[in-house]
Amino acid sequence: MSYGSFVVMRDINARVKRGEVFIIMGGSGCGKSTLLREMIGLKEPTRGDIYYDGSPFWASPPEDRQKRLRSFGVLFQSGALWSSMTLAENVGLPLGEYTELPESDIAEIARLKLALVGLKGFEDYYPSQISGGMNKRAGLARALALDPDILFFDEPSAGLDPISSRNLDRLILELRDSLGATFVVVTHELASIFTIGDHAIFLDAGTRSVRAQGHPRELLLRSTDPVVREFLTRGDSVSQPVVPPPVI
Amino acid sequence: MSEATPVSPLTFRREADGCFRLALSGDWLDRAHLPSIEIVAAELAKGGTATALAFDTTGLGRWNSGLIVFILRCADLCQSQRIEFRVETLPTSLGRLIALSQAVPERADAAITLEQPQFLQKVGESAQGVWSGGMGIASFLGENILTLGRMARGQAQFRGQDVLLAMQECGPQALGIVALINFLIGLIMAFVGATGLARFGAGVYVADLVAIASVREMGCIMTGIILCGRTGAAFAAQLGTMKVSQEIEAFQTFGISPIDFLVLPRILAMVAMMPLLCLFADLIAILGGFLVAASMLHIDPGLYMHRTLDAVSLTTFLLGICKGTFFGVVVALTGCLRGMQCGTNAAAVGQATTSAVVTGITTIVAADGVFAVLCNALKI
């Protein structure tokens, strides 16, 4: 991964299992979001490829990539709702583009998706008329529009208060269990990492590589790497025994 | 809020054990200047080598960041002269701030190292920038041609209501400014023409002058420039803001072409509106010219209308409309191009807007020159 001659990260090798919540964590500027952009087709890796179901993404023809993109749902850091459309139109647009459904069915599905994320009754609101947390949830509803196999979240907790952040974590777990979808989440929020993560990789800006990977709680309890431990304990104390937060 | 008072003079005392004690007294709130570290260096050099630098702060009043900077300079001086720096002789709060400012090492891991490039590197990077800029424009034009092809086959992904919205923005909402500018242009052309032509008794030809100049050149070029500053800039700002808020990336991740969805409606709107705006601009400019001709030269309205219709051929009229439509496409393309090329911060939106206007106006004027040469070659 690089921007021009500046190498952000190299030798990244990780496997995401179907149905798990996969966390990409690390300090600011370590390349988490860049890795996510490469996974969702927004930036081509300098070398290597991303494999989905054993097929390379970037080496495949553009038509196949387009088809693959329709199995993705992406929640951006800012929500990235289309500001000129209502919430229902935001959710309904991908359905209108990729299905033959009549308008009335699309509107019904959009209402359902918004209800799933707790936004029943807000269908006709514009993104500017709702709060940041609601924008995030509406972004999630849009990401769910095409019933994706994989959901990618970029810093889902950014800009949210602790309660909203915790509710979003609960929603992610609920959707993982009910939809059976795979989640790839970029975050450095420790509470979220321990609450929702099934597997995590730790990107280190210093060595520009994957420094550790495994279950977040296992990493916290068993990792002997001081950099990983410092990150997972917020640098409070490396020597003190660490108790992971309870599962919600 | 207290008034800044001058920094108190420093006093020095050399102690028996070789320790150099610096007494800080009074208020250190001066924002104009700090005592020079050279004074301390000069005092240290007097009377043999000092072993340590300590502070006497019993007379120290209120202080601000200036004192911390001065003490840090003292610390640097001690380090360079291998003298012990006794930070513990400072008040606790001051000592803590000094320790804090020295505790965090500069992080270099996640930042790009800025190096002063060599001349050849600068030339190479500039050439690369020009090349990649050119490729970016070519790629954008290519994508638009593909989008037009998809639209012709009925496969382009865009909403009709977005076209109507853009039409309203670049059409009816621009009527006021288009009318004002073209009316003034008509007035000015007629006034300049009237003062010159009246001397030769050819005042009636003011109608010909205004009609041909407006319909063939000024109507379309002025409307193009006005829309470039108004609508082209708005397009760049809209798309730039969407880039900043990741809305364009959201289209891409759904496999929806942003060119189809965002650029095509704006181009279609401009193509639909520019001929009408040019026609409107021509009529308004002619009206402006008529007012001057009627008031200054007392030309009969019927005669003025007759001369106007006589002067403007269908070819001249269509040439003006075609040029205007082409300028409309230029405005839409440059506005959207700069918007899509926008960076991801607020300042980049301003740069994109400025760049859209500059690129648009330059392209319109250059294209008009090319049209003039072509028309001359084709005897139009």
C-alpha cells in the first residue's frame, strides 16, 4: 500500500472468515482506512490483491468487479448519505439501480431497512435534518439495501457519544447473528474492538506491517508485544494485570 | 485580563560551589520581547566555568509562555555548555510544564518526510504533474463520452429529476444576471457605435452593429462567462463538497458511475438551457442598443427593427446559438471536472471552485478564437 513513493504498509496477509466481525485496528495514520479503501474497490493496491471466495478482486475484469461491489455494503466514517435525497431515497437508490422491483416495493424495502436500524418514521427526512448518530444508522440502512454478503465499516464510532456508539455495536452484533453477514470494521475504539471483534489485525505505523492478529481478548491477555499491549491498554500500564471489559 | 508589563531585569549570583543562580523577579507577561539568552551566556562566561545553573524565583510574580520559552533556552544553553540544569529550583508548576514540553519525542512514524527537492527533481515532478493533469482531463472526457454512449443506448444511470433541478439552477435562476450584463453590453456597444457613426451620418447602422456583435459574439460569450462564474463554480462546489463528505465514494462502492449520476444531468441541463439563454441574451442586448439609439440618435423603432432583422442572417444566428451551446458544455465539464478532482478538505473545495472558473473562462475564450478562425476559413 502506498501513496506515490510513500509506502504506508507492506506484506499484509490476513484471512477473513465468513460470518465473523473482523477488526482492522491501529494508531492514527497507520493505513487502516487505506486498507479498507483497497478492499472496497476505491484504491488499487500497489502490489498484491484482495481475494473474495478465492477470486482476486483487482486482477478480475471491471465487469466482475462491478458485480462483486454489489455484494458489499459500506458505512463511511461520515455516513456519506447523499444530501440531496431523503433517507428513503438514499436506501432505495441502489435497489432502483440493480433490481426490477416496482417503486412501491422499493419504498417498502427502504422503510424496512430504516426500521431495522431504528429510523422508522424518518423516511422523508433529509440527512441535514437528523443527528450525526442517526446519519450513521441511515448510512447502515443504505449499506444493507442490497442484502450484502460483506459489510465494511470505517470508524463507525467516530463522532458518536458513548451510548450511541454502544447501541451501534449492539446493532452490528444483532445484524451479524440475524443476517449471517461478514463484517470488516476499521476502528481504534477499544470498547468496540472488545465488544464486537471476532478477529483483529493490528497495523503498526512504525514497522509498516501487521504486528499482531488474533481474537482481541486473546491479544490483550496473551500478547507479549509491548506496542500491541500499549495500544490495547491505552498505554495506562503495561505491567498491571488487564481485565477485558464484559461482553454486552 | 491584565496589562502586559515589561520583563523585569535578570539578576545573577555566582555561589561558592560554582553554581550560577539566576534570579527571576516581577511579572513575566511581556508579549513584545523576551530577555536575550546572550545575556545569560555572557554572564556564565564571566569569572570562570560554572558547574550548574539554578534559579531563584522568590520574587517571581505572574508569568506566561514567554517565561517557559526563556527557561527552555537556558536549558539548551546548559546542554551545549555541559552545565547541570537544576530544574528542581523552579516552582513546581513551571517545572512540570518544562518537563512536559521535553517529555514527548517527535513522532516520525506516520508522517511523510518532507525533503527539499533538487532542481532536476522539481522539473521532473512538474512535468509529471502536467502529464497526470492532462491524463486526468483526457480520462474525464473519455468517461463522459462513454456515458453519452450509454445514454444513447438507454443504459445511463441518472435521475430525470436531477436534470430538471440542474436546468432550473442554470436556466431560470440565471436569467437576472444574464439580462443585466447583456443589457449593459448592448447599451455600451450602441453608445460607442453611436458616437462614432453619427459623425459620418451613419447613425442608423448602430442597429446592425449591435445586432451582429450580440448575436454572433457577445451574447454567447458573455452568457458563457456569466454561467462559468455562477453555475460552473456551483457545480464544482457541489461535487467538491460531495467528495469531502465521501458521497461520491458511496456511489462508487455501489458500482454506480458518478459520471452518469452527477455529471451527465448537469451537461444535459446546460445543453438544454444555453441555447435559450443565448437567445434571451441576444434579445436583451438588442433592446439595450435600441434604447441608446432611440434616445441619442432618435432612430425610429420600426427602422431599428428593420435594420436589425436585415443585419442578422440565419447562419449568424445559428452560429451564435451553436457556440453558446458548446460553451455551456465547456462550463458543465470544467465545473464537474474540478469538482471531481477536488481534494478531501474544506480548503480544496475553494480551490476547486476557483480552478473551475479560471479553466472555464480560459477555455471559452480560447474556443471562441478557434471558432473565429474556423468561421473565417469556412467563409461564414
